[in-house]
Amino acid sequence: MRVEIDWARQELAPECVGPSLYGSPMADLPNKSVLVRTWFGDDRAWGSLVREVLTPGKEGSLAYTTLVNDPECEGLSPEALKAKHLGGAIVSFLADEITLTDPEHPILAVWVLPPQDYDRGDHKPFRVVPAELSSVDTNINDANLDWEDFANRVDTNGIYRGYADVRESDFEFSVRSIMAQRLAHLIPGAAEWVSRAESLDGIAGMAVISPDQDPQSVREQLASLNSYPTALPWDWVGALDADHADDQRVGYIKAFLEEIGEHALALGTVLASLASGEDYYLAFVTPPQFEELSRLFTAHGMSAESVRRGYPEQSALISAWARGGGRRVRTEPEAVITAAKRAEAPEETR
């Protein structure tokens, strides 16, 4: 059985951003770049690798590689991958035992294009750290750069780490990790893989809330996030219950989340809704993190939203607050969830 999300390199729709899952036998690999798991000795290591692959690069780029998690591919060699590949890619990738047992998870890059008359060199496989996978995948498969541009810049261990091995800040990593967690929920199976890895390192920073969920469980789920503001007050819940006594559960949860967002912002924290649809995908972030998340999500056809009472341009005001060093931006209240990418006129007050 094949489960796949279609995508195009130039236009990424919100429901199909990033790599996709492919569950068919190896004899029927997709006609595109793939990352094939060939060692099945550690599911947590695979989940950790998936999370790293889904994490945007330092410039916000994503790898368009299709993830293949099929036991029939166990032990698949570079030569076998090349023989089974249907075309549509110059380079594809293997997650072998070395990849999944080495702490850096170096992925094996394999030249899969059939021999051409103009071929020069042997295109020997090399390894690439997950953070540079999008660069190798995009530049080679789009013919922006040659194989040698990467293969000739590996270190003494045969690993490509980029043109400059610059250590990123905790701020940069946290923002891109949050986006990776959201992307995992767009890919069948990926969220489960990633959750197995997170159970070990405890970096989960996003909650998935159903609109008909019990309010107490919503509170517990949000409180379990590593970015939860511990000073967040809850003495307002009784008044909210009275005001919304006649509401359906869906309407109450919306108002409940907006009130949480309002009190979080008073503490200098944004409750961000990340490309929410039927469910809410929520994370507590700082205003600068929210601004960067908004940029990343907008660049990939999605939106990051500020959950609070306020006008539709509220998120833009939060961005201005972030650029101003965190000074409070005063606005008139209105119960909505505001989209960072919208710039329409304010809705009429109720």
C-alpha cells in the first residue's frame, strides 16, 4: 500500500509542505528523490532523524526528499538503490546503520542518475549531516551545483557539513524545531516517529488540541510544554465559564485558548497557532520567535497565528513589539485568532 503526499518544488500548499511518506515495496520507488531507511534496529534513532530532516535549514529551506520506511528495504545498498530508482532524481539518500547509530546521523548521498555519455568522475557516495540535506538535495537535483561541489568538500570522515560549520544559536534551533514538529503532523506516520525520539530528549514544544477537547486536559497538555510560562494565572477560568455557559464546546475552547493567549502575552509570551485546521497546533514562544516563525511559515505557504483577543492585524503588532525590544503594544480587545500573514481591515466589533 502506498501513502504519499504530492508536492511541487515551486509551490508548496499548506497540506503538503515538506517531505512525504512512502510505504510501498522498494521495487516501486517514487519518481523523485528519496531517503530510504535501510536499518531497523532503533526506531527512536529513525524518529530523531526524521525530525532533523523536517527541520528547515538555516536559510529556511526544506529538503523535498520522500521518506521511505519499509522493512523490505532493509540492507539496501547504494547499487541496489540506483538499480531500483525509477528516475526523476540525480541524487537520493540512504539512512543506513551508520546513519542511525552515529550521533550526528550522517546520511549517505547516492548518485542515482543512469550513466550518461558526458559523465565524468565516479560519483562516489558521500555522507551529509541532516542540516545540509536540503542544500545537497535541491542544488544537485535542480542542477544548480555539481556532485563535486559537495563531494570535494567533505571532511576527513567523508561527511559534508556545509561551506562553513557555524554553530547556530539556541534561538535559531528552537524556532526551526517547532516548525519541524508541525510539519511532522502533515505527513502520515511522521508525527509518531518523531514522538518516539522526543520521549527521550524532552524537547516537545507543540501541543495538538482538539476543538471539542476537555478544558482540563487542554490545560494539562499546554502545561506540559517545555516553553510553558509557569507564572500563567488561571484565576479567570470561573468568570470565563460563567460568560460562556451556553456555548457549545467548540466555541468555549476557542474562547478558552484566546484567554490563555491574552494572559500569556501579558507575561511576554505569545501563544502561537501553527497552520491550525480542524485541530489547534499550539506553542508558547517569545515575540522574536513568533516573528521568525511567521516568516518561515509564510515562506512555505502556511501561516503562524497569535491566539488572543485582538484585531486581525494583532500579529503584525506583536512583530513590531518584538522589533522594539518587547515593549507592550496596546490594542482594543476583540475575541479572534489573528493571522500573521493577513493585512485586511479590522473586523467589525461584536
